[in-house]
Amino acid sequence: MDIFFILFALLTVVPAFLMVVTPNPVAGAVFLILSFIGMACLFVLLEAFFLAVLQILVYAGAIMVLFLFIIMLLDVREVEKLRPNTVTAAAAGVSLLLLVLGLIAVLAGDGLSGQLLSALPAVPDYPAADEPLGLAQKVKAYGYGLFTKYMLPFQLTGILLLIAMIGVIVLSKKRAAEEGAESAGADS
Amino acid sequence: MNLEAFQKIAASNLWGNLLPEIYLVALCLLLLVFEMVFRRQDLLLLFRVALWGQVLLLVLMGLSYFGGFPSGREELFGGLLVQTPLTETMRLFFLFGSLLVSYLGTRFLRARNLARTEFFAITLLVTAALMLLVQSNQFVLLFVALETVTVGFYVLVAYARTSGYSLEAGLKYLIMGALSSGLLLFGIVLLYGVAGSPDLAGAVGDPLHFPSLAQFIAAHPDNTLVLAGSLLVLSGIAFKVGAVPFQIWIPDVYQGAPTPVSAFLAVSSKAAGIIVLLTLVTGPFAALSGWTIPLISTVAVLTILYGNLTALPQRNVKRIMGLSGIAHAGYLLMGVVAAMTVDWAVGAIVFYLFTYLLASFGVFGVMALLSEGQDADQELDHYEDLAKRQPLLAAALTVGLASLAGIPPLGGFIGKLVLFIAAFQAGLYTLLAFSVVGVVLSIYYYFGWVREAVFRVWRSAEGAGSATPALPEPRSLTGLDRTALVGLSVLTLILGVAPFVLTWFLQL
């Protein structure tokens, strides 16, 4: 188990790093896909199969295709190298150092030793059967949870998407000039 | 699978208790359908449906209180939602705010060639989400509601897409908002992970549910992950409030956003942030008060000082409102700290929010009415001699600014007074001293503005006043404008002189 974890963790982290540093946007997108696949593998290790499938379908599939489309449409070949100024670079270095120190502190403390993590069973927070569920049953359990307990946030997500749709139209669509401007003065 | 448990949860999904939110969403859909049906955007109809629809909701909600204002605490939707007198009052607050934003929006959109219906549609949806946000009792709902609000604001801030200022503000708000949402989400995940871990004693079934989380945190107040998680969650909320380490976006966004949206951000968004913070520090994080009290107190002091000191040399009025808004967030943070030990401070906070709403919308209203053409670069000099040109606007501006500064007998004075008394009872003497200094500083820049507008200022020919391009004279005021401005001023005065309003609020 451990060797797989290290393998998949590397598969997640290394492409993510490469994505940030590569100057070629298409290569960056492909690295991001690789990173998503690594993350899906990590989900499989955690026996969250449904999440792994979703990760591949939604992120590695749909969203990344969209990204690639946009890159192709914009026809970006190379982005010029950004030269970060010294203050930014120093701040980033200090933040990284602090982050690493913080992680070490947490790991050394009571928090996240590897053993604790592996001992975590995948218990969903809504009532479920005691025995581990098969994939199909797990999806069903997600569905039950989504349509009973999480019905309200689920509906609210619909509203969020509606706002996003309206927003995209408002911000991108060109308005016919002066339409409705004549009637503007009429109101009181 | 345990179907009975699911059925029990489904039975607690009482949609009837969410009628105001459902009404707002339905009104939004109605507007969108109207726009499709009447191809020539009929302004009169759309504006009126948006405005009077909200007035109708306000009246309906008012009528429903004849059976008695809701009292007690009711958990709905399987614990996702909680309704208390406080959340009910905040619903009215947001509806009132949205009504005023819609009214300012009609003025703003009339002068510009921008899409019209969508402004009201998004305002209504954001308001519904704000209402859910203050009622949420679980992190999933809290996060979804907060994201709905934030995404709506991304669009609204960049709404005037022909203006470079607005687009810049939209981009800045998008990046800062995404960062803060990331912090908040990371914090939530840490809390979820640690509170749901079966290896720790007292792990709870639903670690995202506030009362369950409170139970867990009370058992493990020193756990590293609990500390990290709650700190990240508080940081995410502090971004929305505009408290000091996270205030950097405020001046630019307030200046660039269309004036109605600046007002919406300043009042409703900030109020929601404060109430969520209040819910968190008195609910799930109550056991952490050992470090949250000093932390939030320090943040409050820095926020008050930063807001007031940076507003002192400003000439751009929208930046003044933004920066002084930071200072107001600081006073409210002091109220939040006080509310952790003194119960009635919650009512003081809500009262302060109402006075802030009335005064801010008065000032923003005058700004919107004065800036028919340009929006982002209104300087103090443009207000010179306003009293002579537009006496009503100058009077409304003076009442609003004086209330913001906290001058008796206006509402702002009483609001600050009860907040300070609450802080005094909670024993926050240092914080109180800094607040008083802040208030004194704020009088300087608020009255600098009033002086420009009301008193004649002598200037040499090369003085600052002649250098700025003059704004076009505002259109004549309509009956609606007069009603709105006079109404806001009168309500500000009533909050200041009628003690029964205050008593009612302090019972919350």
C-alpha cells in the first residue's frame, strides 16, 4: 500500500509542479490532467471509487477538454517568462519555508501520522449500513444523501449555476447600441 | 441501507419556512421570462416588477408577523438550517438592502447602455443566498450559500463592462474572492477530517454540523488541526468582512464597482460576514475563546486604525466610503468579541447594522444621483456648493454622513453607544479606547465631506476645485428619489430618538 501511495502522490505532485513552471500552455494542460489522474488514483487507494470515477469524468475529462479548447481558440504558443521581482520571490520563499515548517510541526505532533490516516474508514456522514458498500450501492447512498439531507444545498447549487450563466451572458454579450435608451427617460 | 433515517431527514425539509427565499428566486425567474417575452426591453415594466415585487414581499413578511414574531430556535433540513429571531431580522435586513440596491440600480442603469434585467436578477438571487447564509447551521450549506453570494458579486462588480475601473475591480475581486474561498474551504476540510476521525475520542457523526462540531471542539480545544482549521475558516470570513490583514481589495473594488454594487458590498455582504462570524465564534468555536478573543480583538484594533487613518487623506468619495467601511467593520468586530461574553451584544450588532444600512444607502444614493455619467472618479471637489445646487441631496448627505460619524441624535450615535456599552461590559477597555480614537478620526473626514457640500469653501483660481473636471449637473429628482432619500433620513432619525426600537433589537 505504501509504495502505491508514494507512487501516486508523486504522480500528483510532480506534474502539478511542472504545470506551473512550463512555458507551453498545452503542455501545462496535459500535466494538469496527469495530476488529476494521480489524484483519482489516490482516491482509489482510499476506497472512494465513486469519487475517483467522478474525478476522471468531470475534471480530467470535461473541464480539461474545455481548457484545451480555450487554449486552442486563443492560439497561445508560448508565454513569455515572467521575471518575478526580488520581493515577490523572497516572500514566496519565506512562505514555502513556513509551510514546510508548519507541516513538520503538525506531523510531529498528534495530527496526521500516516497510520492514523490509513486507519480511517470511509464512513459517510449520513446514516448508512454497517458493512462496506459496493460501488453501485455507494452511488445509491450518495444519491439518497443528496436528495434528502443535502437537498437544500443541491438546489442552491442550481441557483449558483444560474447566476454564473446570467453573468457570462452579461459580461460577454455585446448589447445592441441604444436599445431601450429612448424609453429610459420616460420612467419616473 | 437505513431508509427510515433518510425518511426522517426528508420529513424535516420544510420548504414552507423558506418562502421568502423561494419568492425571491421566483421573482428573478419571472424577470428573466419577461425579458424574453418583451423583446424590446421595456424599462418601466422591468424596473417596476423588480421594485414592487420586493416591496410586496416586505409587506407579506410584515403581515406574517401579526401572528407573532418568530421566537425560539428551530432546526430544519436535518440540521442544515436554523431559524431564530436573529436570522429572521437579518432576512428583513437583506430584503431591505436589496430593495435599496434595486432602486439605486434603476438610476444607475438608466444612464448607461448596459444589460438591465440581469442586474435585478442577480441582485435578487444574491439576496436569497444571503438569507440562507445567515441561517445556515452546517458548513456544506454555509459554503454553497457563500459561494452563490460571491459568484453573484463577481458579476455585479464587473457589471459596467465598458468601464476599465469596473473590469479591474471585477478581476481583483475575483482573485481575492477565490483565494478567500480556498482558505475557508481548506479550513472546513481540516475540521471535517479531525472531527470525524474515529480514532479521536468524541468523534461526531456529522462533523460539519455546528452543534456537533462545537461538542467535538469542546472536547479537543488544543488539537493542532482544530486550531489550524478554525484559523483558516476565520481568515476566509475575515476576507468577506474586510478585516485588516485581508482588507487590501476593498478600496479598489469599491471605487471600480458600480455605485449600487459598492453599496450592496458595503452593507449586505459585510453584514452577512459579521453575522456568520458571530454564529461561528459563539457556536462551534465557542470553546476556543481562549485565543479567538485576543485574536479578533487585535484584528479589530488594526481594522479600526487602518480604516480611519487611510480614509483621512482621501479625496475620492467612493474610496472614502470603502475605507471608512473597513473602520465600521472594525467596530462590528469589537461587537462580535463583546457578544462572546455579553449576550445582549448580538442585538447591539444588529442595531448597528441597521443604522449603517440606512446611513450608507443615504450617502451612496446621493453619490449615485450625482454621477449620471461617470462613476468611479467622483472627488470631494465635485460636492462643492451642493447645498446651493441641490438642497435635498445635501441634506440627505449630511444626515447620512453624520450618522456614520456617530453624531447625536441620529441612529449612528445610538448604534455606536450601545456597541461601546457592550464592549465596556465585556471588559474590552483597550479595544474601546482605540474605537473612541477611531470615531474621533472619522469625524474629521466625514465632516470634511459635509463641509465641501454645505459650507462655502474659498479657493484660489489654481485651487484643487478648479483642476477637477466638473460633473454634469444631475437630472432633476423624481418623486421616487425624494421619497427614498427623505425616507432614509427620517428612519435614521427615528432609530436615534425612539427608544422602543432599540429595546426591541436588544431582545434578540
